[in-house]
Amino acid sequence: MRNKLPKVLSVLLASAVVLSACSTGSGGESSEGSSADTKEITVWAWDPAFNIAAMNKAKEAYAETNPDLKINVVENAQADIVQKLNTGLNSGSTKGLPNIVLIEDYRAQSFLQSYPDSFFELTDVIDVANFADYKVGPTSVDGKQYGVPFDSGATGLYIRTDYLEEAGYTLDDLQDIDWDKYIEIGKDIKEKTGKLMLTQDPNDLGIIRMMVQSAGSWYTTEDGETPNIANNEAMKVAFETYKKLMDSGIVKVVSDWSQGVGALNGGDVASTPSGNWITPSIKAEASQSGKWAVVPTPKLPGVEGAVNASNLGGSSWYVMNVDGKEAAAEFLAATFGTNVDLYQTLNTEVGVIGTFKAASEGEAYKAEDEYFQGQKVVSDFAAWTEQIPNVNYGLNTYAVEDILVVAMQNYLGGKDIDSVLKDAQSQADTQIR
């Protein structure tokens, strides 16, 4: 999974690292490097099959017109990147840090706000208006742009059309629905086909992220710091909807990512609401070609402003304020910042759906996908990407989610929803603020 949500223990570790960063001053050395003198830059990223593969494609494209710049792409696990950045920046030194680093959108603000002098401003380097609006929040601070938006975590509802039709429904019945309707259809599918509707890992609240952001809300208020739980209507409805799902009898409970994918590939469930990065995992089961389609994500019922579009995962590229920063910025501007052809290559050869708006006009984005019955899946995801509400993920997404995982178990165990959210708010106020 390209942006698979970590399990509780890894989340706790990563959250502790980020929180330690938030307690420090900005620090960081700033070096004055000259683009003209720079012959070599280094990039840190994770996932060789996706992020690193994409960066290598960008490297190849750039070399066609700029062969003199050597670009070293170094693989690190995401947790290692987080730790190395925090360790280096906490020490007040940028020695050993890369010129370009990939940072998950959920974590970006913790770095940008904790170390404001350590990242090179890109406001005059890229035009952020050329990217999906929801990417602006994670990649900028106080109107200044620091990140080059990369992949889309746009979500969709993947559905087995054969199970759907056996239960008496068509794809039209799933267009622009809310979660209540989804549950209703799921019950019918179970009754008429014997198949469950979806999988859920109780320790993975990705679906809550999807629900809350679809209503233009998040775990914190717009300042990105103040926990927003007890008085958050979208959060309350998301919790209530999650409980409806779990109580409905249409959920196959799994304990990890592999079990979830196994249930999809094994035909055990009829759908999965997920980020577009799950497409390769679904298509890995060749025998199911022609049996899947993708429709818009269900929206929260009864919440004003909720839409049938959301996000799960995604990351962006950042330039460190070290020697060679100008060359690094120029490289990003010429590749991920403007190159439509590159995005077609990234889509066809790597599976990336970028957030660069103009990319959607390319041929790769318009192609029909035989696996999904000829649906122009990439084009649909690109369109949904532009509808995703822009929210401020703030500094403590994972820290708050640790609290919400426990709160959800208390709620499912019978505790009153208002008490659950109030307790979670109190805990978040104590631990985070």
C-alpha cells in the first residue's frame, strides 16, 4: 500500500518523534548555495515501487535537458526519514540532510512549523494554483508555499458489480450516496449474495479520516493546533456512522493490511472505500477483471457541506534550506511542478495519480481501463481530487488518532457518544496543547 496507515505501535512511535519536535525551537542552519555551482543533489524518499520509482522517472526526464546535475535518490523507510529529520533539525544542524525530502501530508505541518527556517520557500518557484486545492493546506504556512504537491490520495468506492447486480442494484444506485444508503445497500447484498460489504481493521481509522475531511473538517480547528473533537459535528456523525457500519453485520473484521487485501482478492467482500493507491492491489487478482468499478465516496449523512469526495494519504516534495537548494528547486519546478508529459509516464509506468491539474488533460489520464469495464478510472479520480475539501491537517494527526482509536473502542463498547468525545477532547487538550 502506497500510503497505508500505520498500526498503533508504529503510530505511537512516530507520534512521539513528531511531538518531541514540536517542543523545540525552529533552529537549523541555513546555507547559501549557488545553483550555478551545484553539481549534485540528494533526495530522500520511501517505497521503491512508487515514490522512488516516480522520482527516478523525474530524474530521467530532467537529465534530457540538464545532464550535468547528478541526482542521488536514496531510499529510507518513512519512519526513518521522520526520525532523521527530527534528530538533525533538533540539533540545530542540517549536516547530512538531503536537498529534497518526501514528507507525508499528515506530517508536513509539524515540520514546517517546528523548523520554519529549515525549508526553502517555493512561493516564487511553483504556482500552487496549478495543483488540487486541498494540497495547499499541508504544504504551506502563512501564505508561503514550501512543498511541491505530489500524489493524490483521492478516495473512491470500489465495488464488485457482479455482487451489486445480483442484489438488484446498478452503479447508478451508488452515485453520490451517503453512508446510510451505503449501509442499506450493503445489507441487501449480504442478504441476497451472502457477501459482506467491506473490511475494517479496528485499529485503523482511515475511514474516519475520509468521513471527516469530506465534510471539510479535521481533528483540529483551522489553526491546526487546537483539538476539535467534542464540538465537532462531522466527528460525531463519523463516529455514529462507523458504529452503524460495525453493528450492521456487513463488515468483515481484519487485523492487518494483508488480510484486508486478501478479502478483496478472495471475493469475500463486495466493496472497499479507499484511496486510489489500492488500485494495483485490486488488479493483482487477474481473475476479477471486468467485475469491478469505482464510484464517488459516500458522504456523511445530514452534515451541511459534506461532499462525495475525500482524501486518504498522499505526500509532497520539500527542499531543505541547505547548499544546492536553488538547483533542487529548479529540478522540482521543471519536473513535478510543470511537466505534463512526466505525469503521463508516472501514471502509466508507476501508477501515480498526481495532483497537478493540467496532467488530467493528458492521454494516460483519459485512458479506459479494461479491468474496470472500460471505465476511465484515472480521469474520474482526477476529477474527484479537485473536489476534495481543503483542511489543515495541523501538527498532531497521529497523536490525536491514537486517542480516537481508544475512544472508538469505548463507544463501540456501549459508552455514550457525547461522553466519549468529551473525554477524548479532554485527553487531547492535556497531551497536545
